[in-house]
Amino acid sequence: MATIDVTNDITPKHPYRPVKPRLSDLRTLIANAAGGPAAYPASMTDKMNRNDLIAALRSLGVAYPN
């Protein structure tokens, strides 16, 4: 079952809560990382949720944007 990217283009409701990066931005970071496309192909990242994408970024050694 594919994940739905519901966090795209939503304005923040609370002034002190940061806006999370979009899932598509996280997928782009994985695709651009060294070794990312080989370890995590697009067919796999399309099925990942936010926690999976963050774990993949950390395993590739990419600094996660807060």
C-alpha cells in the first residue's frame, strides 16, 4: 500500500512548531545521495513512510534537514 503525502503544502498552525520537510524532498535527498539509488530504488522509496525515509537518510550518512 502506497503512502499518501499529506504534509505537502500545508501551512503551519502553530508559530513555534517547525514545518516538516515534504516526503518528496526526503526522497530527492535519497536519490541524490552517493549510493542512494542503488541501495534504495525509487520503487522502494515510494512505499516508505517518513520514519523509513529518515532512517534511510541516516544509513546513507546524509544530514537530515530539520
